[in-house]
Amino acid sequence: MTLETLAPDAAAGDALDDEVLAALGSDDYRFKVWGGDWCGDCRRQLPAFAAALDAAGVPDDRIEDFPVTKGPNGKEGDRVEEYGIELIPTVVVESADGEELARFVEEADVSIAEFLARELSEAEASA
């Protein structure tokens, strides 16, 4: 990992519901994470998300992180344009074959892990 903010906060992972952990750890989901160690939202949210991925048993080879910098015309970094990244943190969950299944962007009424678990559950229910 190149984002320091993706170092797991162990206490945060312990507080998550088993259903959330099961949703994140099921299948062969791939997690793509855009953030910046300079970003307050990233520093606040990504350690807990990393702890959730760790508690869910998601192996490191299924987590990609993409550091983002501030440029004169917005966010800059690897695959920012390809994925339309405008706000961080952004987390995209893809299937093993690269289909986007869920996306978290910057802020929600729940944690990143809870938000994505809900989105993934809804996607499975409608499939």
C-alpha cells in the first residue's frame, strides 16, 4: 500500500457488524481506493475501512490504492480520469472480471464499510 491512511485501525474493525464483514469478504471483490494522506476525510475514514477489509479477510492482492494529489484543475493521480474521480476518498468495488458493483464517494451517513456492504447486498438482491 502506498497510502499511509490505509493502515488499519484495529479497534475500528472490531466494532463492525458480522453482516458487513461478510458482505465485504464474500466473492472475489476487488477494492480500488483513491485518497490522499493530506486529505482530512481520508485520514478520518480510510483507517477504519482498512480495518474492516482486514477483519473481513480481504487479501492485500485484491486491494489497490491510488494516491491523489491536488492539481490546478482538480484531483490528479493514477486512473483518476479513467474512473472519474473528483472527490476523495473514493472506493470502487469491482467483480473479478472488472464490472463495477458499488462506489463510495467522500461522505455518507454511515462508514465506508457499511455503505459498500449495503450497496453490494442490494446489487446481489437485484441480480
